[in-house]
Amino acid sequence: MTGQELLAFLRELRATTPWPVAVDDASVRWQLSGLTWQATVIVDPRRWLGVEFEARDPATGKLVTYDIDTDLYDISHDKYREFAAEIERDIIEFLGNLRTGAMLRGTDGALVFPLDGSWIRVVRGRFLTSASTHADLAEARRDGDYVVVR
């Protein structure tokens, strides 16, 4: 069933990481946080799966955000089951990379992290946030100083 793997992963994070993890009464909204980041994970298998992530540079105050979700698709329908499973895997990989220290934050308001065999670079501009895909870490990190997101 959609969302079960993600729920199991979130339970494991709660048991194995030092991150504060808060869960609402319905076990749908999970709040996770670290020293410079916070994430909200929604697991409602009949409606929506998603993660909303934000990281702030403590020195500059610059904030960068990134979301992965099932958008407006009705994931309760069989025709979207494979799509929902892909999103679920992406969320698990994203949070796993955060846990292992593979998520990097730039002092310029950027994030760099591996996802689905590529490196993603997310940059917050003045009005919009953009994401680009890169073949390797060096290319994704160009023109910036990065630290591990903690």
C-alpha cells in the first residue's frame, strides 16, 4: 500500500536519529528538525504524499526550500500507484541523504544533494526557487561554498 514504506522509514528515523520528530494524532504529519533545517512529511495514502524541506544558513540567514510531493494527483486511483511509489522512494532517498550527511547547504542560499542517480542543485533566487540536475557532485557544487546540512 502506498505510504507504508515511508511510514516505516519515518518510524526508524524517530528511533535511530537524534532529530526531534513530532507526529500528529492521526500519524499523517511528521515534523523533523536539525540544527539548521526542518522538514514536514505528509503521509496520507488515500490523498497525498510529500515532504516540505527548508534549510537556513545561520551566518547569513538565507533560507532555501525544496518540496517533493504527489501534486494534485489522486493517488487513491490505481493509475497513479506507480507515480506515488516513485514519489515515496524519492522522499525516502531525500531524507536518507540528509541522515547520512550527503545533503549540502551553500552560503549563497543553495542546496546540493543526490537523488535518483543525479545531483540536484536548488537555488533560491529573489522571487523563485530553481532546481537543476547535474551528472556529478563537482558540477553541482560549482561557484559556491558548501557545508553539510546538520
